[in-house]
Amino acid sequence: MAEFPTQARVVIIGGGVVGASSLYHLAKAGWTDCVLLEKNELTAGSTWHAAGNVPTFSSSWSIMNMQRYSAGLYRGLGAEVDYPMNYHVTGSVRLGHSTERLLEFKRVVGMGRYQGMDLDILAPDEITSRYPFLETHDLTGALYDPYDGDIDPAQLTQALAKGARNMGAHIERFCPVTAAQWTGTEWVLTTPKGEIRCEYVVNAAGYYAAEVGRMFGRRVPMMVMSHQYLLFDTIPELAEWSATSGAKLPLLRDVDSSYYLRQEKMGFNLGPYENPCRAHWATPDDPMPEDFSFQLFPDDLERLEWHINDAMARVPLLAKANLQKVINGPIPYTPDGNPLIGPMPGVPNAFEACVFTFGICQGGGAGKVLAEWVTEGATEWDMWSCDPRRFTGFEDHDYCVAKGKEVYGHEYAIHFPHHVWPEGRDKKLSAVHDRVAALGAEFGPYNGWERALWYARAGDDTSEAAQRTWNREGPWFGAVKAECEAVRDACGILDLPGFSRFVIEGAGAAEWLLRQITGKVPNVGRLGLAYFADDKGRIVTEMSVARLAEDRLLLITAATAQEHDKAWLLRHLIPGLSLSDHTHDWSTQILTGPNARAVLAQVTDADLTKPWLTWQMAQIAGAEVMLMRVSFAGELGWELHSRVGDTAAVWDAVMAAGAAHGLRPFGMFALNSLRIEKGYRAWKGDLSTDYTVLQGGLERFVDWAKPDFRGKAALAAEKQAGVAKQFVTLRVSAGAFDPPYMSTIWHDGIVVGETTSGYYGHRVRACLALGMIRSDLTVVGTKVEVEIFGERHAAEVLSDQPVWDAKNERVRA
Ligand SMILES: Cc1cc2nc3c(=O)[nH]c(=O)nc-3n(C[C@H](O)[C@H](O)[C@H](O)COP(=O)(O)OP(=O)(O)OC[C@H]3O[C@@H](n4cnc5c(N)ncnc54)[C@H](O)[C@@H]3O)c2cc1C
């Protein structure tokens, strides 16, 4: 027997499909000196009882990327590692009951095509040609995914493990990790077999991830659901059909009824995502057992009754079958249902690859992503949707349970652009929340902070049902138009709690920042936008920088970027400099519009002639306020930064002064409309590591004259070789819908790019899209088409300048 390894470069904790895939991909990357520790036998966790469905479908670009990669990997894995396994690529039929669902399908078909997959839409009368035993009278259509199928999860895990072992990696079974200690240079993990030291550690402990996380002082945002599938006995008609056709039925997903139905041998496997649903190990009277290896929960069929009946009505053949077995197992959920893959927040040399709800179909891609994080510190695809740092620590137990149940109960729900899910709300409230609410605000959470989305007027429909539409013109549309027009013609105020803010100081702070960003560091008293690139020149983040003193810098960034950006800054900070986080001490309001100066003049004696991109300290209502002359709405304006305790007094004073000047509150929907007219990018939509700074059209923020900055060499090489695709603004003759993220852009019958955001600009009265397009097509006036929910709409490339106030005369007024 091989000796217990006492040293490794990477230790992975957990031997489910994700741990095994992580080990396999690390070894593939040449990191063979890696060890996987599993407390029981491989697959003892969720992997053991998973149904093994392997869809590629997702309405998220990054998740689709992972699933597409997994399916491709699994097709060749058995032969590659010489471990044959059961992988049936049967295709799948996903049923639609509504026009909204069909639109969702059409969008995914477009995304899939862009990723090289031929998904297809079936008309109601075509569906039975794919799936003969189906009732179709009430359907609007279906999506056909030829790559879908099912795999044996245990065989898949063993194949990945074999592949890893073949390359030299080591797996130690029956070896629980019981403690972890950071020495300052390495991790020491305790196990009953002895200690093991390693440079990096990965938490791949599935539904035990929170327990393992605690060993690292990390609270993993997660909860555990019970999920069941039902196995039915042989049905003679099905057996006969299979024998005659030589085929297996495609996987059926009736997403509007929230279940899947799969042919399992000559019977069926029915898997509902029911609502109401059941959390496990969520209350003190239901503690999590120390070990649940290869165990299941008792059957609980009552809550599935509706789905069983619905499935029998949909596929009457099912009614002829006898129920043979029920599998009821634990399945972990994060508050948004996506897994955690990436750096463990606040913990050195530690990563997470855990809390997978769909670990079988995502495991292959997840291993690739994890291995890239560990070996390169960055991933090929932008993986923010799975980055552990998208959660920032406010997600307490009750929040995780409520959100987890909400996601599970709506696992197949459509995610509409203006819809706000109701659970887990009011976690962080602005100092003026009640005042904002009293004015009619409809709220949405940003990193837990409730912000006004729009202000409902008398008679506006504020029901959740009304938000479930792809249509641009929902109940908010008229209100948002009025808000935008107030900002254009008079003045608007947006309460914006939760901006992330960091102060970096110490001798040499400005010099240090100069090397971190692509552009210039503003002079004392001034502020500017700063772009942080990675070594490949890709866009990591964007922050506003206010130079408070020679070597004292205030960095302000998106609410959701708090942990991400802090980690990036800390990772590169040098001795002698300090970073402090002031996110919770301050709040912000945006006061913007041509009358903003007149409003401010009534409440402060600040010098309001100071130019654009300057800041000053001023007094409003007896409170010290930092006034920043900048406006994301693209009008004359200031950001009013006040201490949280002073924010209400500042708001009251400004609102009172504004009454005579047409001041009106506006919300985030209006801000989105206003910013897109200025071509201002949104982080993790328009700005992501999927694009370089040059592709992002941000060369004006690159100071080539600087001796060096991160990403400079890569960007210089890219510039010399020619930038292949570039940022553009498009005016789109869209119909009823604005183009969603990753709508493809066509030219001469081929796809030449994609949109990164789209919204209606009320000042220019047009649908606008920001996106990336083949460089030779960026010429102003070029005619292209944008595919929106399957229909191509004429669009035109606009000039590189903002559509609204091209010369920035209004912001500089
Ligand atoms: C009924 C059911 C059906 C499902 N069907 C599907 C499906 O069709 N398709 C799909 O994609 N997904 C499906 N899933 C989800 C899927 O099972 C999981 O997402 C996936 O198995 C997660 O894999 P993992 O490797 O992250 O975690 P796990 O498989 O849970 O592995 C974690 C491992 O960590 C080990 N471990 C824990 N603590 C320690 C420690 N301290 N030291 C060492 N080792 C430790 C555990 O023993 C375990 O083996 C289903 C889940 C359920 C419950």
C-alpha cells in the first residue's frame, strides 16, 4: 500500500465528481503533485445518488460554457482514460407552455449556436416526432437539445479519478480532514492518518462544504435541500418501442410543470422540483449528522403528488408503470443556486469548488475552471456567476435557507429582466429607506442593499406577476420615462447605498496605484475612472479614484464588487501601504440634471464652479459631505457622499431645496437607461475578463507612456497585432424587447459579435445596445442585425462618442 503523503502542492478535500474533476484537471495542467482526501469512499456524497442528467441548456452564458465543456469532455473521457462508462446522449425535449417560455428557448438557441451547438425549436406539431408518447395540445413549442443525455455519476467520478491517477495524482480514501492550520506559508491539514502539508487547498466537500469551510474560518453561504426522483418499472409499450426503434427516448423536461422525465432502462425516472419543498439540517432539531455517506432521506411522496399526476397526464404511458424505488438525497444550494468555484474569500491559498446543485453536468467544466484558478490565478471564461466573492458575508443562515428554497422551488423558472425575487429581502437598508419607500419606490437588492428600481405612480401595477415579462414596456415604463426626462430637463436624485469604498494610503501609494491601473492617477483634489487589467490585459475591474492627498486614495466601486475588488487590491498591495474598508460608514446620493447646481447652491456654500472630475468637502445640513463632480447619468451632477448617520439630514435638505427646481427621485432602471446613452459600461456585463481593455474600447484610459503597468505587455502586443473585436454602441430597431445579454450580432448572414447590454434610451428615444463586434465592422453607419429572441432586428453602428451629449457639454456645464 502506498504511504500516506505528507506533502503536496494542492490538497482537494472531497471525492465527489467535482473533487475528482478538479484533481484530473490539475494533473492535466501539469500539477501532478496533488492529493485528494475523501472521508469515505469516492462518490459517498451527493454524487452517489445523482440521477446523472447532463444538459447543456442554461440561460447563463458562463454556466452554458461549463456544461457544454462537460458534455464534450465526457464524450471522450472513457476512451481517454480506458474506463468505459454508461453515457447515453439521447438528446432532450424541453416543453414550453407559454410564449414567454418560447422566447426564453429562442434566446438560448442563439447563445448555444454562438457556442457551437445546434439547439433547435420544435413547433407543437413537431414534438411527437422526437417524443412519441406525449400529450401536446396545450404546448406552445419545445426546445430540442441534441447534446443532452445521462451519465452514470459513479463511473464518471471513477473515470476522472483514474485519469488523475494515471497522470500521477494521488487519492486517499477513508481519510477525513478534521482541522486546517495556516503556518504563514503553507496549510497543515489534520487527518486520522496523519498531517499533510500543502501550498493550496480546495474545499470540494459538497453538502459538507460549510463544515469544511469552518476549519478555515470561512462561513460558506449555503443550505441543503432534499431532492427526490422516482424510478418506475418496465413498461411493455416502452420496451417494445425501444426494441423496434433501437433508441432511448430523449430526456423530457416539462419546465413549466417543474419536473424531468427520463427513460430509465425500459421504465421511467421522474424528478420533480416541487414547491413547497423541504430543507434539511436547517433547524436545531434537525442537526446535520457527522457522516451521511451513502445514505438517503426517507421517501416523501406526498409533496410530489401534483407533479406525478401532471407527468402522467403529459405522458400517459407513465400511468401504466409501477413505482419501484424512490431516491431522496441531499443537494446543496447557494442563495442564487450557482456553485462556488474560485478563491475562498479572505483565506490565503485556499479555493472552493463546492455547493453544486448540478454537479454532474457542471463537474467537468468546474474542474477546468478550478484548475485555472489554482494554477494561473485566473480563468479562461469570465466566471463571476460562480465566484465565491459574489457573496459578501451578509448571507446569514435564515437568508441562505429562504433563498435556497426559493431557487429550488423555481429551479426551471424564467428569469425576466425586471423581475425581483421576493425572498431574502431588506437585509441592508439605506438611512433614507423609509423616505424613499414613502415616495413610491419599488426596490431591488444589490449586494443585499435595497435600492429603488423605479417609483410607481398612482395606478401603476406593482404586482410581482406584472414583472414576469420580457417586454420592455412593463408597468414601470412610463414612470422610468418620466424619471429620465426629469433628469434631462430639471433634476433627479438617486439614493445609492452600498457603494464599496476602500482607502489606500502610505508612502508611495500613488506610485503603486499607477502600476495597478492602465491609466493615470488623478491629482490631489481630482477624481477619475481607473481600469485594472490582468496580465493578459483583460478587464478585471473598474473603480472611481479620488485622490485625497498625495499618498491617500479613495477607491469606490460597485456594491457587488466589494469582496472581489478588495481581494484584488490586497493581493497586489505592497508592504508599507494599508487598505481600509469604509463601505459601511458612508452612503451616496446622485444629484443630477441641469438644475442640480441651483439645488445644491441652496444647501451648501461649496464652490460649485469646480470642474467635472473634482471633489471637495462641503457642509450640507450641518454635516460634512464629500461632493464629487461626476454623474453616471451623463448630466450636470454631483455624487453626495455622507456618513450614514448624516445621510437622512442631507437627503431632507436636498429634497426641500429641490422642490422649487423640479427635483424628482429616480431609480436604477432610469439610471440604466441614462448610462447606456452615454456608453458607460456596467461591471460584469460590458466589463469582464472575457474582454481586454482594448476590446472594451477603453484605450483612452491607457497611458502607454507609463513605464509599466499590469497587462501592458499583453495590451501592447494586442495593439500591434490588431484588435480582433471591439466595443460598439448600436441603435437597434428592436420590437417589443430590448436585446438581452449575449444576443448575437449578425452581418452578411454570419455572427460577428454579441451584445453585452441593451436598454431603451428615453432621452434619445431608441433602443440601444452595447456590445462587441468584429473590428472591421466598427465603422460608423455599418448596418448589422441583432438577434433578439430568435428574430433578427436591423441595427446600426454608432460613433465612438456617447449617443447623448456626444461632447460631454452637459456634464461639464
Ligand atoms: C436526488 C438527486 C438527483 C440529482 N441529479 C442530478 C443530475 O441529474 N444532474 C446533475 O448534474 N446533478 C444532479 N444532482 C446533484 C449532484 O448530485 C451534485 O451536484 C453533485 O454530486 C455534487 O458533487 P460534489 O463533488 O460537489 O459533492 P459530493 O458528491 O457531495 O462530494 C463531496 C465529498 O466530500 C466528502 N467530504 C465531506 N467532508 C469531508 C472531509 N472533512 N474530509 C474529506 N472528505 C470530505 C464527502 O464524503 C463527499 O464524498 C442530484 C442530486 C440529488 C440529491
